[in-house]
Amino acid sequence: MVQTSPATLDSALSASSLQGSPLPAGGSDPNRFDWQEAWYPIAYISDLKKNQLTRFVLLDNPLVIWWEPTTETWRVFADKCPHRLAPLSEGRVNEAGQLECPYHGWAFSGEGVCEHIPQQPETLQAHLSARACATSLPTTICQDLLFVYPGNAAHAAQVPVPVIEPLIDDPEGWVVLNTFRDLPYDALTLLENVLDASHIPFTHHKTVGKRENAAPMAMEVLAADKQGFRGIWPEGPRKGKLGTQHTRFVAPALMYHDLTSQQFGRTLTVVYAVPTRKGECRLFARFPFKFSAKLPGWFIQLTPRWYSHIGNNGVLEDDQIFLHLQERQLEKAGNKRYAQACYLPTQADRYVLAFRQWVRDFEADPFVGQRLPSEWSRSALLDRYHSHTQHCGSCAPALANIQRWRRVAAGVAFLSLSLTPLAAIALGSGLGTGLTTLALLAGASWYGLGRLERRFYEGRSVPPRNLSKA
């Protein structure tokens, strides 16, 4: 289940498998959290293709993910060739199993060592210089995610990978739903939002919430430090009908809610908020279930991943637009404390306050001094294709199949209509009626597949909570 890059790591990484003295995420300064000194997920293994280079941006730094066939290892490089700084993600893995730059053909092994410079005469050994090396980052695979360490590589093996601890402590019987999406707001905004359970009845009314479930909420922070905090909501969701909910924030990018109820069993809501650029992040959302009955888990396992993603995208779009706008209002508040910029009079905001206090106490802004980019258009905010579909190992092939079947339906409808008059004359009205019916069915299929196809490209312009009868 765990794979490491032999260039920098010799053993599997988790909070319980570290060798030697562990180092805290965020660096050794007790008053500052350094976002470089932490592990981040950058892809589900199921979404990566061994014959394709994948580009990712982490903390404003472009990376390239590639499969090294000689060592059967996923590698992550800084996405620039040391020669002329061309993006290696536009290159290829050559016949020797090396990453080849698209510009001049310089080739690199998985450890970043330059193995070949085509323009170099035999008498020159420039490829042996440290300056000829590509930058290879430490990697590991934990819980089906590829993690990368962007900071000092010498620290990587001693810093815990932020894994979902309940899945390690109690590993049997889980069914896990996974999704991801590039979001048009900061990782800090995403974490604040998912820590805030009080928005669910209103923002997600008619998707995963109901307004009538809104009620006073009394959260308590049990412990907090530079590494995050733990909290408890004794009453729990739905006015206490489901049981106590526990919350954990693991600095800098992981949080999860943990709820056990008699009705549904144990449910986790897990979010990794990975900072890509100022005003943008990638969400990795995971929903582990341990049901009290077998039927729900069986049903979930039968549901195509792409179909679940359509629903997941709809939930994200419930608050995507106003979060994008909200953080621009917060930026205008300047250096005001969060509790001064916003009015937070109830215990429902306890986790939000704790999170913003962590940001302030440990100077934990991943993009210090940077300003948010210009406000996006509504259509860009609702884009699904570029933010999810094209990167998804389930949705991209599903979309291609839908488009293929739609062309088939259009062809069947056209041929059936074209042949109907001739068939009616030559073979009788019965065949003509049958062909007309076939054309109508094919046309309906073409229309229905077209509506489904659009759901891979764009979200709903009006969220369910705002529909006239909602």
C-alpha cells in the first residue's frame, strides 16, 4: 500500500513507521509554520497513467509526475530542465526509461541525474555536473494517494505523512469514495469552510443538507498547537439525531470529521486542501464509510465512480461562487484580526476561530504578501471539465464513451428516418412505423446523452437551495 522514491526515502512513511527522531511538519521554528516542510497529496494513483506525464502546481511551483519503468516508481520533478528551463512535462519517457526534455533532448534518470546530452562531444563530461541535474522531490504512496515533499529532502523521512488515522487504527470493513477538484479559492478558505459544519443545512439544502436541521451548535476545541487541533461536537448533526461528531485538523492541509451513528455506522468526511497558487487549490475529498448493514456498502461499490463525481461536483458548486467572492472581501479587511473583520457571536464558529487563530499564531499563510487574482467569471467558476473531468481517470473515459454512443444514436436516428418512406412503400406501413419508433428512441437517447455530457463540462447556474420550490 505504500511505495517510496528510493532516491530519497528508504522506508514506508507514516506517523507510526518513522525511524529516528521525528520532525514536526512546518519546520523547527515554534512560531512559524513553513508550508514547504510538509507532505502533500498530488494525485490518486488510480488517476495517473504510466504512459503519460502529468503536470501539477504545488505552492506556486510547477511539478511533473512520471512513471520510471526501470524502477517501477512514480517520480516527481520540478517542471523545468536545468539546461534552458523548458517544462519537462512537455517531453516524454524515452526508450531507456528516462525523462527526456522536449527542447534539446537532455535525459534524466528518476533520481534527477542527467544521463545524456545529445549535443555533447565525447570529450566533454558536462552531464556529470550537479548543475545538469533535474530536481527530484521525495515521494511516497499512502492510502492510494501519491504524496510529495517540496521542502528540504533531508527532512522528508522524518516528517509524518498526513494519513487518515482511523483507517490505520481500525482497518477492516471500510468503503471509501474519492473525488478531487481544482477550486477557485485558497486552501485556507477551503479548510475554513469544511471545518464549519453550521453552513451545511443552508448552503447545501436539497443536496446533502436540509434547512430544517439548523440548530444551535456548541463545539469545543480539546487541544491545539502548531500541528493543528482536535475538537468535539457533543450533540452532532441533525439536532442530535446521529450522535457525537469529532473533528481533527492536521496542519497544514488535512481535516476530517468522524461520526458514528446507530443508523449509518461510522462515517468520515476527509478533506486535503492542497495549495496550488494564490486563490486556487486542489481538493482531495475522501468519504470512508463503515456501515452497520452490508447493503449500503454494496450499493456504493456498484455505483460508477464517474457518476458519484457528478454528484460531488454539484455539492462543491453549492458554495463555490460565494467562497470565491467572500475571500476577496476578507482581503479588503487587510491586517485586521479575523474576529474583527467578521462577526462570530456563537459557538458554531468555534472551529473557524481556532483555525484562523492557528494561521495567525504561526504565520501560516502559504502565499505571504501575494494578492488574489482578478475575480473570475461565473462560467469559469462553474467549469467542470478543466477543473476535474480532463484529469480524472474515471470521468474522462466515461465522457469519451458518452460522446461515442451519442454519435451512434444520431446515426441510428438519421438512418431510420431516411429509410422510413422507402420501407413503408416497399414493405408495408408496419416496418415504416417500426423505423419511425426506432428513430424516436434513438433521438431521445441522443438528447438524454447530450444532457449527461454537459454535466461533465459545467455546473448548475442555480444551486438547488435557490430554486423556486426549494
